[in-house]
Amino acid sequence: MHCSYSFFLVTAFAMWRPRSWDDSKILTALYTLYSILSFSVYYTFLISQILDIVLVAENIQQITENMIQLINVVNVSQKSLCFFLKRKKIIRFMDYFFEDMTLPQSPREKEIQKSFDDESKGNSQKLFVLYSVSVVMYVYMPFFISKREDRVLPYRAWRPYSLDNVNYYYLAYLQQSWSVTTAATGNAATETLVSGFMIQICAQFEILEHRFMQLPKILKEMRESGESESAVLATERSIIIKLIHHHWRIFEMTELFNDIFVFVILSQFVTSITVLCVSTYNLALCESVNNDFITIFMYLLCMLLQIFMYTWYGNEITLRSGDLGNHIFLSEWRSLSPPTVKNLLIIAQRTTKPIILSSGYVITLSNVAFTSIVKTSYSVFNVLNV
């Protein structure tokens, strides 16, 4: 299964019920209960942070202390809602990659698929490790290295009880640690899953390019083996029809992808801009390179990597969809029949309008968008720092 590592993470943290459990009412009920319990803890933490900002916080520094995690929790909540509400569409999108036309058929195509699968898995593991280190350093390490009387909660939050009672402290700490761990891992899982789907679309373009390049070679081998011209033409027609259908299927994939994840991507863009500003502001307030500085810096790096993966692979899809025509012209197309050449010209003409992914028709997923976000965040930071 493609993006298996990312699916393992979203499953482990109550965001995606395995498809193999759909036929079992007991397993479905148990996973639903697990999701409800997990997100109950999650949302109570969200509410306690909002109440702290409204009722307790007295200055901008106290507000910004909570803003990063609060924004992160809201962002993950929106993503989780997307996975729950659009489960059927996500399943339909995944099924596209297991059709005869999209499955790798030759050893070379299997190598292409494996290279993209490895890239997706590598991205997932790296981002997960980065998030995990951030959580351990900010949430768990201070708890174990501090003396009992010096321990404080990782995040500011309003609560209707006093932390002087050690049992209440452990209860509050358990709530915050679980919520932050779930939010961080959920963020890493959903981001790498969405970007992983984009990587799979890129893989489909490369497989299709390979098939276009192989078409003249296949027909040449048939002629050299003594096949009749009618058999060669029949094979040529059959292959070009499959290639046209494959090309059209990739367009359907990207259209469905945009429909499913448009608000997820838009939410991530808004979150990233806000977190970049707030994190940079908090870094400026740090007087030395301490644990808080390192943690904020690593979280800032996570946000940059998330938005970079979106824009990078969105840009890759645009480039590959437009570059398909070049691969067609690089093939031995002159040896093909006139009807096939006409079909190739139509496909090449279509590639002059490449696929452009966007987040709510507001921001296109491209490298230019990434630099624009960084510039915008820096400008807002300058305003906050005045």
C-alpha cells in the first residue's frame, strides 16, 4: 500500500480507521470509541487554552506562549475532521492507484514506483522524528530532569482546580502531554500523507512518460519478430488508447485530490504563516539559547518543512504535467501510424496547460508561493516587533 507509514501514524492516533475493519461492527465500534476518547482529551485541552487567553493572560508574551500550540491544535482538528467527513472520497482516491492502468507493469516501472514510495516513506520518517524530538524536549524532558517542587506544566491553561494537589498535577500533565503528542504526530502524519499522495501523482507521470517512450520500441520489436502489420497496428491502437486513458486518469486524480484536501492545504498555509510570525517573535524574546529556544526553533523548522513539502511537490506536479509533451517528442514518434501521431499531438497540446494545484484558489502550490509565505511572515514579524 502506498504511504503505508503515514497511514500507520494516522491510524495509531485515532484519525483513520483501517479499511480492513470496515466489515467488522465490533472493530468499528472500538475504534470509534478510541477516537472519541482521544479527541475528548484533545478538545478539553483546546478549551482550557482558549479560556486561559481570555480570562487569565495579562500581556502579549503570555498570549504568544499559548498561541503556537493553540493554533496547532485547531489546525489538526480541522485536518481530522476532513479525514472523517471525506473518508469515502479518500478511499476512492486511493483506489485509483490500484487500477490496471496505474499499477506498474514492467520491472522498470516497478523501480520507478519503488523510488517514489521510498521518497514518501523517508519524508514521513524524517518529519515524524523532528516532531518527536520537539515534543520530548519541551514536554517530557523537563518533567524528568526537574525536581518535583520545581515542576510546571508545559503549557499555560485554565483549569477549575489547583495544582497544589500532586494528583491533580499529574492529571493535568497527562492531559497536556497526550494532547501535544497527538497534535504533533497527527500533524506529521497528515502532512506527509497529503504530500505522499502528491508524490504518487508524480510517480504516475513518470510511469506514463516511460510508457510513451516504450511504445515505438514495442512496435519495432514486433516487426523484427515477424508480426504482421495488421497485428502491429492493432497493438499500437490498443496501447495508445490505454495511454490516453491513463493520462486522463491522472487529471481525475489531481482534481479529486484538490477537492479533498483544499481546506487542509489552505489551513496549513494560514497556520504556517501565523506560527512563523509567533515563533520568530518568541525566539526574539529568548535571552539565551536554552531549552525553550531550541524547542521553538525546531517547531519553526517543522512548520517550514510542512509548507515546503506542499509547495515543492505541487510544483513538481505542475512541471511533470507540462513536461510530458517533451517526452512524447523525444520518443521515436515518426515510426508510428498517422492516427497515433494525431493522438500524440492532442496529448502534447494538452500539456501546454499544466496542472496547477491551489489552496482554495488563493495560493498556488509552487516554489514561488513558499518564498512569498516566508516574506509575508517576516513582514508581519516586523510589525509585531515594533
